[in-house]
Amino acid sequence: MKTFEPPIAAAGTFTRPQVGTAIALGVISLLMSGLMPLFLGALANEHRLSATGIGQLATLELLSTAATTGLAGAVLKPRNLPLLGIVASLLLAAANAATIRASGLELMAVRTLAGGPEGVLLWIVIGMIARGPTPERRAGVLYTAMASSQLVTAVVLSLLVLPRFGVDGCYFLVAVMSALGAVAAFALPRAYGALPSDMDGGMPPMKGWFALLAVFVFQASIAGATVYIVPLALQAGLSNNVAQTAISLALALEVVGGALATAISGRAKFLDVLLFSGLVLLAGLGVYALRAPPWLFIGASGSIGFCALLIMPFIVPMTIKADPSRRAAVQIGGAQLFGGAVGPVLASLVVTNRDSHGALVLSAALLVASLCIIFGLNRHVERR
């Protein structure tokens, strides 16, 4: 009896169910990155994690995810994708379930291990995006879906699950969502077609590394500033409610930014989008440095959330232009996660309990450096 074997999807020939499945797995892999403040804060409130442990655990899980994504992009061939998706989804579900009742070092170990399957699932969707004819459009769909799911899940958990079942109930729900990824993974193609270089795996060329450096530095800039929104608001004489409203608006406008990126992909030039977003982000950081009134502080937070997601999909064509083999493109997820993990650590070195403004100076410097790398790299590529 013949068994069903999903077809190999050549570059740019994915069906809608295949694209939707890969994006769904990508959303599952990135879900926890947006929910970490909620989950880690709840763990600390239940005395299962110290204040210092919050930063340590977040860094460990993000670095584990980034390292796995980067390693998979360098050494794995995109073959047997349904099996990989099923196994990774089930392992992630097991890790989320194992987090229930865990605390201290056990908690650290479990969440670090959870980064492994998260990285594999992210590698699967990035491989699909890198092979598309308009990768920025599919990246826009991924980031919009990610932001939307994080926002909806955070609201549901905060209002319905956390007050009644505590953080263990939240991890149980996320474990169920991860397990559903194993069902969806059956719709993945058996394998992806070759990249334009006829190579899967291997290291990017030097220009590809510079593009990844720009991605890493940019993400470190955003993460280094946004992690200090609450203390920055309080030091500006604003209330905690203003800070929470600013965070909520930033999450909501991330969805709008991702949707706009999807709509204009293929028509807008990535340099124009990057320059516009960079200037708006710098202005937002400038507002944080002032004793701004509540409406301006909240508006600046919304603009930062909007541009942070608007810019993300256009990083993909920037990277592909620098490295047409697209080997750097499949490493974008790892570079972003590394930046997201390192940014807060760097910012912690330049802030004090009374003054968090050093994080703004650092983030602005990193943002300018990232834009300089991008524009310098693009100019070098066009000259050749």
C-alpha cells in the first residue's frame, strides 16, 4: 500500500495551505517571546523566580532559540519537514507542560530546553520565506500574525486564565497550542527546493554577515529601550497606568505596522521604509528622554511599536540584496533573537535604579549604527 508523501516545494511554488502552515508554526515558535513579561512577572509574583532570575531566564530562552535557529540554518537540509515540525511541536508542548510547578534552577533548565524546538520551528518558516518571490510580503504576514496572536493571547491569559489558574494555567494553555502545531505540520511540504545558490546550509558570504550584523544591532536597539518603558515613565513623573497604556498601544500598533508592511511589500523600496522607520524610532527615543506629558509618551510608544514591526519584513529583501544566495536570509531569525536577548543585557550596564536614560543613549547609538551598516552595505553592493 502506497503511503502519502508530501511533495517537494520548489522555491516560490508553495501552496496557500503550505504557507499558512509554516506561518502558523512560526507564530507558535515566537509566541513566548512576546508573552515573556506576563509569564515571568507572574512567576516572580508566585515566588518561583527572583527579580534577577527574570532577566536571566529571558536571556537563556531567547539565546537558546537563536542558537538553534542559526545552527539549523547552517547545517540542516530542509528535508522531512512534516516530521521535523511534528517532533519540534511535541517537544515544545512537553517543555511548556514541564514548566508547570517548576521553579528556580529547574525552571531555568526547562525554559532553556524549550528554546531548541522553538528554534527549529522558526527555521522552518524562515526557510519558506527566503524562497518566496516577494519574501517581505510573507515576512509581513508572519509578523502581523505573530503580533496579533501575542496581543490576543496576552489579553485572554490576563483576564481569564491568570486570575483563576495562575501562571501554571497559562503554561498549560500554551502547551496545548504548541501540541496543535504537530497536527498542522502534516500540511508542510516534504522538503523545500534549493536556494538560488543551489546550496542549503553553509555559511553566508561576508556581505551576508554584515547584513545579519545590521539586523542584530537593530533588534538590540529596540529591545534595549523598550524593556525600560515602565521605569522611564515613572522617572518622567508619569503613573504606572500611563506606562501600561503605552505598552498596550505599542502592541496594538505593531499589528497595524505589520499589516501595512504586508500591503506595501513589493512596491515600497526597503531603503525608504528603513530610513522613515529609523527617523521615527529616533524621535520616539527622544520623547522618552523628556518629561513628556502622558499623551505624548503614549503616542511615542505607539509609534515605536508601529515602526518596529513595519521595518521587520523589509529586512528580508535588504539581506537578500546583500547576499543573493539567501544563506544569510535563513539566518535572520537567529540574528533577531540574539539582538533581542543581548539588547537588554547591554542596557542593564548603563542604567541605575534611579536613572534609566542611559538605555536611551545606547539604543539611539545602536540604531544609528544599524542604519549606517545598512546604507553603507547597499551602496557597496550597487557599486559592484
